[in-house]
Amino acid sequence: MTGAAIEPPAIQRTKGPLRRALDRFIENRAARAGLFIVIPVVIAVVTYHWWWPYAPNAIDLKAMNKGPSATHWLGSDGVGRDVFARLLQGGRISLVVAVCSVAISIVIGFLVGAIASFGGRVVDATAMRFVDLAMTLPPVIFLLVLASIAGTGIAPTILVISLLSWPVLSRMVRARLLELRERDFVVAARGMGAGLPHLLFRHGLPNCIDILVVYATLQIANAILLEAGLSFLGLGIAPPEASWGNMLNLARSTVVLEQYPWQWMFPGAALVLTVLAINFIGDGLRDAFDPRSDLN
Amino acid sequence: MLSFIARRCATGLLMLVALSLLIFVLLRLAPGDPIDAYINPSMPMSASDLETLRDRLGLDQPLPLQYFGWLRAALSGDFGYSIQRSGVRVLPLVMERIGPTALLMGMGLAIAIIIGIAAGIYSAVRRNAWPDIAMSVLSFIGISSPAFLTALLGLYFFSVLLHWAPSGGMQTAGAPFSIADVLAHLILPACLLSIGHAALIMRYMRASLLEVLNQDYVRTARAKGVREFWVIIKHATRNALLPVITLIGSTVGIAVGGAIFLESVFNWPGMGLLLVNAVGTRDYPVIMGATLVIGVCVILVNILTDVAYAFVDPRIQVA
């Protein structure tokens, strides 16, 4: 830190833990790079319909399977749709699916973890065996079975992904709350007659916030990948709605794979770049919330 | 030891029962009449025959009883008929797919283990040198890029542009069976499958070896005058391998997922392709059979890993 030498250290107030975490996060170069990629991507994806002339499903009959050019920056696909517009729309769908499914799985994961830790031995054992079971089956298999029942579309995809991803979180929340349950302030709150909702939301939730934030960030990257994987296999988001996965699905036809690489390479690159950047941010947050990381 | 194995098998069995229950309930929620699964589509049935069959299968009974009926049939190998391919029984359909998938996954994991462990040892020993940093970045990319994308890119570069490998299938159509031919078809998907796992194994191996290298007994070995090479291989790596073994056991489940994407990109006639096609056509009997067989395999592998772990590490008390 260069600024520290100028400020007189005696007057400086001690920083709170959140402030210190924020400082650590800002100092993390990989996390900054992640933010540098993710923020423009999110802005572009949210606002593209105001500044990009083509709609994702508009057909330009004069441009079919054309490569990148001044008018269609990333080329066009087999029916003359603009690849850049579909890429941005696909990103929008991916983000909507990811954010919604993560929100749902956080609620389920936190509640299951909380109830397991505060609910007594029988409830705990039952819930954890259930979590074990959900984690035994290979995730993609589970995803396929669920998707075969739920069908395609945005809402079923969100449902399927969120049903798949809560068990890991509920494990972490349970571990944290089991430790918290024995702390003096929780014992005191209990002694004063606090009920389960008070314990969970006044004491449990604030003390789990770091787990939840880190999980949410990393899980958004994961959910983007799951959605892309499902759509790639022809489940998940069905055409004509665009998604990075079903744009990659086009490359399963040999002609597209061999002759029109811009139709699948750009969505692939967007996918990897976004996921990588979000993972950097997630790792940065995890290190930032870890008080031991100042020692290294 | 024996009691440990027995206990582990018992929990495995419980898992299996729970898994079958889960699959049964999930697929009964699915639309359609479950009796369709048991009709051989090439032989039409009269309405009264249908009632007899429904009675025999117990589909007119409450759900818990139905589950036991289904389980009894499944245990004797009767998963019904595929809806999509008329008249084909599910069990042989699933069984003939196990071999190719096991081949692909075995080869992929073998490559991943060799490369991952070697690279992990190297980058732990040469910590913070440029190859270590380069490999760390590569492994981060390897972990972050999804199997279907690496599969497409690999297919595009090595089959389409460079013509180094055939572009799909397990054998050349029309050619007589030969091991060399299968290997030529196997090597590209297996290498692509290994990328993510090699990256993961490398990271674990590096971290675990770095921890072991700080231990006192490593310093003792060096002080005794043991050559550095043998300190790394015999004293450090053997102990650093323990957590990596657990990791390898648990990646088998993930590898099944990766294999699904590789199989469908490379048209490899394995379980993954079967399952994806069955899901695409809502062929529930096949989905059920395939999922159950995959689940059994994964649970078995997990048990084997635990037992192997107990064998390798005498510190684990098995009592």
C-alpha cells in the first residue's frame, strides 16, 4: 500500500472485518481482472437491444452463413440471423437462468442446512443422508433425468438446475451453524426464549453471509455451464430462443463445425471467458472473507 | 478390516435402495402410462391382455407395492422394453453400452492420472518457476472449460483441420474389427476427457506434495543423505498421494458426466449417448435402466476407493 505512508497511523480507526475483506478483494489482481471482464459483459447483455441494430431472431435473407463483416460483426447463421445479437441474447438468457437458479438453491440450501443443524439429531441425520444421496449420483445424469421430466424452456431449466445444486451449500451452512449453536451469544439468546426463526435469521444468516456470497458467485459460473451443457444436448433452452449452449449445439452438425466456425466458436469463447472471470471473482471473494489470508 | 468393508457395503446397499426409490418416484411423476414400458411394441396386445399384464405387473396397486414389484422385476434383470426401439429389451441394450463407456473413461482417467500426478510433482518441486506458473494457469483454464467445448474444439482442430484422428464412432465403418482401429478412434476423445481431470489432479497433487515436503521426516531423509530424487519419489510422493486417491475416486462420478458430452460429440456408442438419446425421445424405461446401472457403478467405485484408501493408509482406523 502506497497511501499508508502518508496518513498518520495514530489517528486511523481500526477497520471493521467487512472493510478489511473489501480491501483484500480489491488488492487481488485476478479478482480485479474478473470484474473487468464481467461488468462490461453484463452491461452489454442487459442493454444490447438499445444499441445493436439486429434482433436475435430477425432474419437477413441476404446474409446466410456469412462470416464476420462490418455489418454482422460476428457473422450470421444458417437462416440469416445475426450471431452477435444471438450471442448477447444468449448471454441474457444464461444470466437469467443462472441468477434465478442460484437464488432458489440458496434459499433451499440455507433452509435445509439450518433446519439440519438446529432441528435435532433425527432431522439432521435424515437431511444429511438425503444430501449424500443427491451428491452420489453424477450431477449430469441427475440433470438429464430431471430434464427429461421437466421438459425444455427457461422455467424448467431454472428448476432443474436449482434442484441439483443446493446440497453442497446445505452442507456448508450446516457445518457453520453447528459451530455457531454452541457460541455464548446463541446460547444466551436461546436462554432468553428466542424461537427458531429469530435464531436462524438474526444470528444464523448474518454469520453465514460469507459462505452464501462465495457460493452464489461460484455457483453462478457453475449454473451457466450446466445450462449450456443441457442446451448443448438439446434439452434446456430450446430454439428459437438463443442460449450459448444451443448455439454450440449447432456445431454438432458437421457442416457448421467444419465450414462456419464463427457460429459456434464465439459463443464458446464467451462462455469460457465469462465463467473464468466469475470464477476469479469467486476465488477472490473466498480469499477476502478468510481472515487468515492476511497472514500469508 | 473385514468389518469395515462389510459396513461400507451395507451403506452402499442402502444408497442403492434409496437411489432406486428416487428414480422410481421421479419417473412415475413423468407424463405417460407406465404400462407402455412393458408392452413389446412389435406385438400388439388386446385390451384384455393389457388388463392381465397390468394386473401381473401390479400397476393397479398402490405406489409402494408397485415399487416392490418394479424392484423385483429389475433385480431379475427385467427393465421392460424400450419404447423407442420396438421390441428391444432394456437390459441387453444397456449392457452392451457399458464396455465402450468403461473403455473411454478408463483410458481418459488413466491419462489424467499419469499427466496430473507427474505435472503436480514437477510443479511442486519447482515451485514458482515459470513452468509451475504456466501449468497453474493452464490447469485453471482446463478446470473452467466445459467438456462439450473442449470436445468441439478438439474435434475441429485434430480431426477437421489436421486430420490426425477419425472424427467419430468407435470403428471404421465396414472395416473388420481390429484393436489398432479402436485405439485410433479412442485416443482423441480419451485425451479430451482427461483434460479437466488432469488439471484437477495436478492441483491437488501440487498442494499435497508441498505440504508433505515441509514435514520433519523429509528433512530427516535429506539429512541422512538420501538423494533428492528418492526423497521426492519415495518419502514425499507416497504420502502426498493419499488425498489424491480420494479425489480420483470422487472424480469418477464427474467423469461420467464428461463422458456423456464426449460420447455425443464423437458418436461413441456408450451409455452417455444411449441416455442422451433416450432423454431426447422420452424413452423412460431406458432412462431408468441406464441411470440405475450408472448409479450402481458409481457407488461400487466409491466403495472400492474407500477400501483402497483404508489399505493404503494404516492411520485410518477401521474399527
